[in-house]
Amino acid sequence: MLTKQKKTKTMKEVAVHATDTGSPEVQVALLSKQIDELASHLKKHLKDKHSRRGLLQMVADRRTHLKYLEGKDKKRYNALVKKLNLKK
């Protein structure tokens, strides 16, 4: 789970404007951080099937947000993928 400090730091890094909390960029960045933390948890706890299911749901949700952003604004999509080091 992300702490409040990690969450606000992540949001500031990719925010479109000062009070941005819900843009696709912010949502994808937060999901990416959660995915990274959960992936490291699952490396230690191999039999945690419930968390694995949650991880798969987060990955699918991030993919949906990325598809939406790609269709809406290709430049913002490419900038976000490059900033977060995600594969296309």
C-alpha cells in the first residue's frame, strides 16, 4: 500500500496542473507504483493468490487508462510511457 507521502510525490511528478488528482497520467502513475510494490511483495510471498489477483486487476486497469490516453492524446501518452519507463 502506498503511503500518503509516496502518493503525493508521484502525483506531483506527472500532474498536468497544480490540483490534478484524477487525470489519466496521475492514475497510471499511481497504479504503476502500486504494481511495483505488490510485485515485490509477491516475490517474497509466492502463495499469496489473492494479492496476485489484485495485481492482475491493477495491470488491466492501468492498460485501460493507457489505451484511453493513447486514443485521446498521443503526445501525452508517449510522454507518460517514456517518463514511467513502460513498454509500448
